[in-house]
Amino acid sequence: MDHHFDIAIIGLGCAGSHIALELLQQCPDIKLVVIDNAPTVLHKKWSYWEKDSGKWDHMTLKKWNYGLFKSAQGIIELDMNPYVYKTINSVDFIAFAKAKLQQSNHSSFINSTVTSIDKKNEELQIINHTNGIIHAKVILDSRIDNQFFKDQKAITLQQHFKGWTIETTDDHFNPECFTMMDYSLRDRGTTSFTYILPYSTKKALIEFTYFSPDLVMDTTYEEYLKRYINEQLNIKEYKIVEIEKGIIPMTTYNFDRHHSQNIYKIGTAGGWVKPSTGYSFKMTEKKAATLVRNYLNGLPLLTDLFTKRFSIYDSSMLSVLHDFNDDGPAFFHRLYDNNNIQRLFKFLDEETNLAEEISIMQSMTSKRIIKAFFKSLL
């Protein structure tokens, strides 16, 4: 095997897969290597919205045209047309990217662990891994730097959750409508809710999710899942067929400090997760396309990856959720009640204009939002 590559990607997760697929499509002759040591692939659902059909529809697990938001203030029905809410199995997406890599005559996948990175010269990096050494001109690294976990200055919440995919004997679910957030049952004093993806009348993923500074024990998620299924859905008998859990940082941390010449952080490690929502699949697809376009056009790789004003909006919303976590349900109810879902999706996709953004921020106006907004400008 040739040990010299144009680009090396460390980690074949969401970001690594998106970038690899984009590179292979836009520049099939590129010499690309992906290094990943995952002994097992965790089963997770990656959900996203987009207008009508999309490039991943061939592996989409389920699609929905309608959704619900529930809180103590009432139920909000979400008719998303022309948007469609979709979910995909992470294992399917990663396997697809890996297969494309292995089909390429110029690219490689190495099952190994990176131990260190050394600079050979201004244009070449040396990657030491447990199975050998390779050289690359550019390194895209998805490993989160340890400094993030030690940081005390950034505003950081954790989106943490545990979900059960359950099957029932009788019909209990409407497979045409998913639940974005249901605050009918929550952990007191926190922004916590239930998220439901119904695959059929008898099968659904039910997740209990927190947006909170602190994590909880496994038994806490399970207690709320059991209560929700029994009390809110009135399901007494069911079988758990799949379990998933995860922790996604929602943070204002400055990940830019960890880039260096020809070595760039990507994905969560590069701040690609939307700080105010934790959604990453579609945002990562867009950033991967921008990064590859920059590479092919000879531009600095990080050009146009972030927009300052959306970073300010994210910081403001994150600040309020962090400082007043108990008010999360009311905060999100105002957001969904005062804006149609099409405008919200457009805003969260960072595709709105300034007038639309001002309208959305005004719909949530409170002393706390205003204070957080000006605080984020400092």
C-alpha cells in the first residue's frame, strides 16, 4: 500500500463520512486515507429535515411530513411541507462511506489508532498509528481535544439521551407523524423531553432527552422512559428491540484554537454541531461540501464554514437555556408557537435573511434573551 496521501481523515463518523463521500464524488482521483479504530459501530439514528427528496433517500429509514410539539401550554401541529423530516441509521451511512472508499483505486481505509502526528516539513505531516506510519499533506481530525473538557469559560450544555426502539402487539403509533418535543413528562428543574419516531403502528423509537449542564444516571433515563410509555402512551406490554444513547455537546467553546497548519479539526471537534439544537447531520453535510469546495479551489479550508451572526444567535439561546434550564419548555413553546416550522427550519439551517432573523428573535423577546444577546456580543 502507498503510504503517501493528499488528505488523511481521522475518524469515520458523521463528519469523516460526509467529507470522504464529497471528496470521492468531486475529485475521484484524490489520494485519500481514512483511519478509524472503532471496534464496534454504535447504532444511532441521525435525523434531519430537508425539502422534498435528497441524496440519502436510498438509505433513509423513515420519512415524516407531519410533527408535533407538546408542552403544558398546549399542542402545536407541524405541517412541514415542503420540508420532510427524515431519519437514517448511522451504521448504514458509515458503511456506505466505507464501501465507497474501498471501491476507489486511489483511497484506503485503515483500521487502526492514531498515536501521534509529527510535522515532516511545511507541506507534509507524519501520522503514526498502531499499525504503521503514513504521510499526508492535509489532515482532517475528528478527535475532540482534551482542552475542551477542561474549559471553564464557554457556555456548555449537554444534549444527552437514551432511547428504546419498542415493538407492541397492538397499534399504538401514528407512523405519519413524529414528535419533536413532548414536555408532558420531564425531570423537574431541567429542559428534558421525550422524542418519538414512529416507524409503524407497532414500532417506534422513544427517547428521553435532556438539554442540561449535568448528566444523569442510566436508571434516570429508564425511569422516565417507562413512565412515559405507561402513563402518556398507555402501553402496558412492549418489547425493547434496540437501545441507543448519546451525549452531544452544545457549546460556545472556541474550537478554532485547535487548528494548525494543514491540520484541521472537523465534526464535533471542529464546532460543526449546531450549538443551540445539537443537530449535526445536515449541517455537517453542508460544511463538508464547503470544505471540499475550498480545497478544490485552493482557498483556505475553513473559508465560509461559519457565519458570525448565527454564532451570536446560538450563543444567546444557549445562554438562556444554561442559566434558566427550568424555563426551557416555555422558551421552546414560544419559539414554535410564534413561528411556522418552515421559517424555523430555514433559520436553523442558517439560510434566513436578517429581517427574518429579527422577526424570529422578536418572537422570543424577553429580558433574558435581550441580556443574553448583548452578552454574546462581548
